Amino acid sequence: PDEIMQQEIRPLVAVDIIEQLHRQFAILSGGRGKDGAPIITFPEFAGFSDIPDEDFLNVVTYLTSIPSLEAASIGFIIIIDRRRDKWSAVKASLTRIAGAFPGNLQLVFVLRPSRFIQRAIADIGIKLYRDDFKMKVPIIMLNSVSDLHGYIDKSQLTRELGGTLEYGHNQWIHHRTAIENFAMTVKTTAQMLQTFGTDLAETELPNDVQCTEELLSAHTDHHGKLKDELKLAVKQGATLLTCIREPVTRSANSKLSPDELENVATVERLLAQLDETEKAFDQFWTKHHLKLEQCLQLRHFEHDFREIKLALDNLMEAQTGFADIGDSVTRVELLLKEQKQLEEKGQEPLEKAQSLALSGEQLIQNNHYAVDSIRPKCVELRRICDDFTNETKKKYDILGKSLELHKQLDKASQWCEAGIYLLASQAVDKCQSQEGAETALVEIEKFLVTAKEHQLSNPKEFYNQFDMILTPEIKANAQRILKKLEDVQEMFDKRHISLKKLAAKQTRPVQPVAPHPESSPKRASPKITRPAGRHTQEYAMNTMFSFMCALLNRLLVNTNSPPFLSFSHIINELIETERVYVEELQSIIEGYASEMDNPNLAHLIPSALQNKKEILFGNLPEIYEFHNRHEIENCIENPELLARCFLKRKEDLQIYEKYCQNKPRSEALWRQCGDSIFFQECQRKLDHKLSLDAYLLKPVQRITKYQLLLKEMLKCSKNSEGTAELEEALATVLDIIKSVNDSMHQIAITGYEGDVGELGKLLMQGSFNVWTDHKKGHNKVKDLARFKPMQRHLFLYTKMLLFCKKREENTDGHEKTASYSFKNSLKMSTVGITENVKGDNKKFEIWYNGREEVYIIQASSVELKNTWISEIRKVLTGQLEACR
């Protein structure tokens, strides 16, 4: 292909001088001299002297350009046939040839005029004017064609010169035109292939399935059309070759002239070049087509990955939210059933994830070009599947322990109830005799035998066995039941001692009254009727005992022991995660950010990343310096200092707002450059399992972690010293998170011509249904505005209320991002508010200019409405006070 593209364009082709060639005043018959010199014949031509110099020069230049360089270098033989002409024509021909012939001459033969007088004049003229012709080659004057045959073989001369060489001028012109046309076709085809190949090489691979399919289809169609062009060109060459060889095909005795043989060689060479071009193009196309198919496979893989990853994330989120371990046997059994349903629900996405990971491994084995992109996704899918499976197993283990725990607690509680019922139902009068006391004693001892089977005999062993699931509530319940067991055991011990004393001696008969026969474990206390006679010590003791049993039963049912409190676990988790967080920040700064200034790695950094380190990493170094002070670790011995630490650094924590505001720019830059070798090399050196973008999310996750840990601390420190400070610290963190969230929405506002920074502090933002009512508007417009709500996102500043329309857009195939298109604004200094709208307690009104324009706003809940009204009221009150 390069040879074809780099060929010099001939100055003339047959089609350019077709009219001059048809005049036939000079021909290249194809004959050769004895040494292979090409023969150009100037046949008799009546108007030779009238031929314009430009036409003459074009024809002889074209004829001398046809033979091969090897033949042309020998020199041309010119035969001038002027047998029927005058000496003046001979002289004119020699003069013109001497002055304009562009090739290398070897011999000039002149067939002199045949008439006697003209021949004589020619003999004299050639002697007189030979030097005037300025030819450095011999000019041989011939009297007849027979003299010419002494110099050139008849087989190399046409019939007009007495030879046997077959020559048809029209056919010769036709062949030359066809050969040159074919050569141009070959060149044009090569150029088309090269242009298409360049376009393919410069084509950027799409980022989604549809565009990739369209590109693959378009390229395949174009390739098919070019292949058709190639086939047509090959067919054209083959047809031309057949035409040139036609005389030999027609007659075995015919032979092609040297020029015809050169024509055959030229066409064959062009066909060979065309074949080489096609092979090179097919080889390139095969690679490009494979890459496009692999790109389509990758886009399908990425599309499926996003869908499955979303399903798995939802599954993991559902499992993470499945944190309840139950507070009763019934509740735990229900949770086990729900866990089973979640496990069954997860089978399909898990199977799809495993199948997709297998497909990804197959792509890797097939030498896919995007191995570095596919392998992490396969690892991620398998990791999530393993995490879900392991977490499910852990949930089953925990729920199994919880079920066993609650069954033991239930058995212990039932044992206590049965024991209390037994003690309360033993008739006191029957226990006054030795036989009755012994019978009651046997009942007591028989019941105590079941204590080991049904009660929690060793509290320490119990706590160790179920430590992993002992929440404060469960532990409080266990403590309550253990205390109940202890009290019941003590009552049994006292009854046992009393009955032994009664059984050991003969007591005087008494006239006691037994408890009410319908007494049961469900009743608070059996009713005791006081006997008419005097009371013995045993009767008094048993009566009091029954009363205490009933009272204790009520107390055990209604008493709530304080929860099991402990800061240690939360503090330790906070300290440990803080240490890990600081180490991760340090590794990112040293392993990525600093390496961007390393001259040894400069060649690996993409051009789009040059001088954009601050965009990619934001103020991460500032966050690292803030946390590297180790202030939280100083609170491990004194948890009360922790809340003060957060309050002290309240202003400094605003660095997270700055980091989050830069995050969209950072993520956009990462999507553009994240696949570069530079990041892969840094990740390899750090031995990180996750890529940089995962670590750049750590600050966002960290500020949320503080919120969760502070909430847990508050649960453990209810009504204790330091609770107020913890609540204030939590409020501080929540304010920062809200401020970060609000600012992230604020930077997505588009279309507002003013400076948002001049509107004051952003107090609230959120989405609402909005109706508008304009007094000056047309009735129809007012009706439409009244009944058809608009979806608007409101931004409340201290100076202005902005109305925006929320839009969601896809970014490079990634998740949807929201933007807020500015629609309207109201100055807070000119508005009024109606807090309640008749018919809907979630609506309120904002109006201005004497209710010339009214905006009816509907919140999603009454609580949200009240929050906004409260903030707006504060703004308006502040403005009123400022005016005063």
C-alpha cells in the first residue's frame, strides 16, 4: 500500500491527450531494435508541420514514458517515414524531433522521399543541414523499407514498414487508457483503505452498549462496502489482463510484443499490489473488529455489573439493616423466617453475580484488552457474594444463639412462675401436721430437682456463652430473671427450712383457712382468710410468706432494671477507626499525591491530569494534618472529654464541607484518568486492594461515622454526667453533615445570574409541590396554576428564596447526578407567609406585594412543613428586629 501511495503521478495519461493520440502522427508500435531499444515511428502525416508544438511535445513525452526504465535507458530508435513527402517535410520533422524529443536517442532512420528530384534534394540537404539538426546520434537516410530491414528485424516492424508486427492504433489507445484507469482505481482504493484504517485507528471506543453496537455496525458496513470495491477492482484488473492476452489466447502462433508484455507485467504488478493491500487491510480489520467486539463484550459486562452490583448493594443494605436479634422466642423465630426469605431472595442476584464473574474470567482468559478493568469487578462480585454468604451464616448463628438464649430465659421464667404457684398453692393448714409438712417437703424437694434443668444456675457462664448477643436490653432482662430466680430460690430455701422444722416435731393443731382454691400462677396473689382462733408462729409465717410471694410476683413483672452501660466498646472502636483513618490518609498523600511530583513517574501521568493535583485530592492534606494531632486518643481514659473535643474543634470540622464541595470535580477527573498506568503503579507499590477512588470516599464516610458513634454513646449515657455535652457534640456533627449536604446541592444550581454567595447563609433546601396564583393573570392561567402543581426545589437563604427545577443527568455512563435549574427568586425582605392552608395541613403560602403573587407550597410531611415555617419565621423576625 505504501508503494502505491508513494508512486509519482505521471505528468500525462492517455485520456488527457486522447485527441492528439488519435491523430496518429507518432506511434509506439511495440517493436524493439536488436539491442531491445524501443521504436517510435513517425508515419506519413500530411499536416505534420501544422501540429502545434504543445501537442507534439505532449505525444512524444507520453510515448517515451511508456517503456520500462530499463528499455528507455538503452535509447529510442526513431523511424521517420517520408517516402511520399518532400525534403522540406523531412527537414521539418528532423528539426522538430531534434528540438523537442524528451528521451534518450540511439538511431534515427529516415525513409527519404521516393520521387527522384526530392530524393536528390534530400541527399544534398542532409549533407548541408546535418549539423543544423543538433542530433548527437546518427541519421541514416534509407531509400526503401528493404534497406530498413537490414537494420531492424521484420518481426519488430509494422506492416506499413514491410514487417509482420500486428499493431492496431485504436486497440493500443484502448489498452493504455484501461491500464491507466486501472492503476488509478488501485491507487484510489488504496487511499480509501488507508483513510478508513486511519479513521478506525483514531476512533474512540464508546462508553455504552448502544453506541458500541452502532459503531460496530457502521464500521462493519463500511468494511463490507470497501471489500466490494476491492472485488470490483480485482475483477477490472483480471478483465484487462484477459483483453491484453487475447491475441495469444486466440492463436497459439501469436506472440505479444515487448510493450504488450510490459502491459501484462504492469497489470499483474497492480493486481499483486491490490492483493497485498487487501491482505494488510484484512489483517488490520481483523484486529480492529476483534477490539470492537471485545469493547461490546466489555460494555455488556459493565452494564450487567452495574445492574447486579446495584441489586447486591440493595441486598447487602437489607442484610445490614437486618440488625434486630429479637427480644422473645416468637420474635426470633419470625426473624429467622425473614432471614430465610432474604436468603432466598438473594439467590438470583448471587447466581447472576457468580455467572457474570465467570464470564469476566472467560474474557480475561481470551486475552481481552481491558483485563485491568474486568478483573477488579470480578473480584468485587465474588467478594460481595462471599460477604453476603458469610454475613448470612453469621446472622443465622446469632439468631440461633438468640433463640437458645430466649428459650433458656423463658424456661427459667416459667420455672419461677411454677415455683411461685407451688409455694402459693400449698395449703397452710395441712402443713401444720407432721404428715402434711412431710408431704409439702417432698413436693418442694421434687420441684427443686428440676432447677438444674430449667434455671440459669451460673450467671457468669451464661454471660460468657451469650456475650456476642447481649445487648443492654437483653442483659437487663436476663438480670431481671436472674434476680427473680435468686428471690424464688431464697423463698424455697425458707419454705424448705420451715417445713423441715414442722416435720421434725409434733405441732398443736390449728384452725387455719386455706388459700382460695382457684389460685393460679396467673393471679397476682391468692386470697387468705384470717382464722377465728389465735395464730401460731407457723401460720403467721406462712401467711406472710404467701403475701410476699404475691407481692414479689407483681414486682418482678413490673420492675425494669437499668440497662447494661459501657463506653469502652464505643471508645475503643472510635480510637481504632481513627488510627486506621489517619494511616489511610497518610498512605494516599505519600503514595499518590506526592508521587505526582516524582520526575521518574512523570511520563506515566496523563496530560489531562497535569497540574490538577489540587482538583483530584482537594484539601485532603489539610484533613490529614487536622486528624494527625491525635486529640481523640487522649480521651480514652476520660470519655467526658470526647464531647468537649468535638465542640472545641467545631470550626475546624468545616474542612469537610470544603472537601465535599470539590468532590464532583475530583470524581469527573478520576473518570477521565482513573485507568492510567500511573495510578495502577502507585496502587501496586502501596499493595492496596482498592483503587484510589475508594480511598477518596473515606472523608465523606468518616464524618458520618462520627455521627453514628456519638448516637451510640448517647444511648449508653442516658441521664448521666456529660450527656448534655454529648448531645451538643452530636448536634454539631449533624449541623456539619447538613451544611455539607446543603452546599453539595447549592453548587449544582445553574442559570442563576447573580452570585449565590451574596444571598447569605443557606438555611434550608428541599423539594416541594408548588402552585402559583397571579392576581393579574388570565383566569384560565390562574385555574391551571391552581390545579397543576410544579415540582420545585427550594433554597432558603437569609436574603432570598430561590425556586429551581431539579434535573437528573447521566455522566459518562455513570450514576445520575442532580442539577437545579433556576426558575424564580423572592427577596425575603418583601415576602409574607400564611402558615396554614385550609384543606391540607402540609401546605403553607408565601406571598408578596399584597398577595399579588401567591406561592402555595406543599411539603411531604407536616414535620417538614413546620421546620420550614420555623426557619422562615426566624428570618422574618430577624429582619423586623434589624429594622427596629
